[in-house]
Amino acid sequence: MRRIAVAVLLALVPVLFVVPLANADPSMDAENWYLEAMKVYQARELSEGDGVTVAVIDTGVDPGRSELQGRVLPGAMITKDGPRPARTFDEDGHGTAMAGLIAGAETGEDDAIGVAPKATILPVKIERDSDGTLDQKRVYEGVRWAIDQGAQVINLSLAGRPTEDESWKRELVEYALAHDAVIVAAVGNRSVAETSVGEPASIPGVIAVSGMGKDGSIWSGSATGDQVVLCAPAEDLPHLDSEGTRRIASGTSAATALVSGTAALIRAAHPNASAAEVVSRLVNTAAEAGEAGRDPIYGFGTVDAYAAVSASVSGEPTRWTWPVRTSRLPVPTPTWAAGGSPRPRSSRCAPGPRRSCG
């Protein structure tokens, strides 16, 4: 069984750079640049994610954080022996950071500010192996478990090397489609040998999210590839670490969480919309950022939360082929850096003042 390394914000793979907020660029408006870039404030005039459950398949979520208070469900930890209810304490802090970007409410000076401040978080903690990686089968079981609990949006801020076609990939997407759930996943962060879209983002039917920099162009650390569907802010985003210290970080994990939050806004504003219609809104209202139509860097463009919530869009996505249920789904061919072959991502953060952690 292949393993997946988490494309995390704090401690699992080299995809995020973390520093204390005091050491950040003083010209950066760390509090709101990503919210303004995505037009989240305008979108919140129409929807705040009420009544929508977003599953965070990650390292757990701390329910005691003030920005998430009262909106974190018991959840479960997925182990080699199956789900273990309510064992979702987040020793790492990455899952909590993602939950904050999805649904954090501004109740205090140090709170993380999320996209959908009234959405509910369902934590699904994946038990890690001794090397820090995640067993692929457990990730799939976590997604399925979350869907069975009624999650309407599934956030996967993790990535691993693309693998050969396996039945779990088809089952993952088909099960989500059958239960009207939207799956959002990180493309992963660049390394010396890896530049292509990782799994599960590379699976057809999953919304693969690349990262945008503060200048509106692609973030330099983002992986890219033909499977990219959307792009969202990934650079210099504020969060609280596992010890409650305010920091900034960059990574496609964070971009993924912001798209999941936007999906929650859509589902709250349009409660009768199907998963396909939610995707249609995200895709058809995205702001063009690269080549016309879809390109391997920005996908269909950068996410516009206000347009996604307010525009008159319905039905199946018109600019993206939603997968149909078949006995075999097409598997994209990964593109690797020239002169190199795929290699496992590190399960630890890179040392130094800026840690690369997803």
C-alpha cells in the first residue's frame, strides 16, 4: 500500500514556511490580504457557512480554540483497526490551522480568520506511521467515514506521489458523488524532484488547488500540472501554532482550506445545490489568471468567493468535465522534474527559522 505525506502547514512535509509573526514583512497586511483577494468580505454579506459541515482530514483539530468554539464536532481518528471516535486531539497543529482558515471566527485579537465563520468542522484524524507518513488506505477510509457522517465538503490538505490506477481512487470519487460531497485537495508544494500535482488532488473529480502569491501570480512553492482546477492564496497566511503562538505560513495546504471554506459559503447560500453545482459555481466564476480557459498553473483561475456565491450559475460545470461513474476513470500521467525521478516527500519539517511544512 502506498503512503501519502501530508502537505501540511506545520509539521509533516516540506510545503509550508513558518515564521513568528513578529519576523514577518512589516508591509504585509497579514490579517486580511487573502480575504480581500478572494472577496470574502463581500461574500459574507450573503453567506457565512451556516449549517454546512466541512470535514478536515488531517492531524486532528483543537476544539478549544476561541475562533472555532462550539463548532467542532467529536470526529474520529482513523487507525489501522478502523475509526476510533472522538480521539482527534491535534498534537501537530496543522489540522487546527486548516480548520481556522476554513471556519475561524474573529472573536479576539489573536484569532485565525476563516472564510466561513459559521460552518461546522468535523475533524478526521489520520493515525500516522512511525515515519510520519499517512497510509493511503486510512486516508480513503477517513474520507468515506466523513461522508457517512454527513460532511458536505471534504478538505484534504495533504499530498503524495501520483501512483498507478487503483480501485480506491475510483471508489473515493464515486462514493462522494453518490453522497453529494465535494472533495478539495492540495496539489502539493514544489521540491527539487517534485513539481507535479500530487495525490489525491490528481484524481479526476477532486478539486485540485494550486497556490497564489500575494502579487496575484502563482506562488513560487506551488506544484502545477494539468490536473489543477483552481488557485487560491497560499503565501504569508496568519495562524496560531500548536502552542498558541501567532505565525505566518505559506503552502498549498492553506490554499486548499480557503477553497473548502468558499465551498461552505456556497452550500449555505444554495442549500439545494448539488455537489456538481457547487463545483460549477467555483469553476465558472473563477477569475482568469493565466491562459484563456484552463491552464496547468491556475486551472480555471483564482477563486472569487463573492462571485461564486452570488452569480447565476447552475447545473454541471461547463468549463470542467465532471467524472461520470464508470468501471474505470482516466488516470492522469504525472509530469516530473526533468532529470529526476519521483522520490518520497520528507515527513519532517526542514530545520531553520523558516520551516517548510505544507
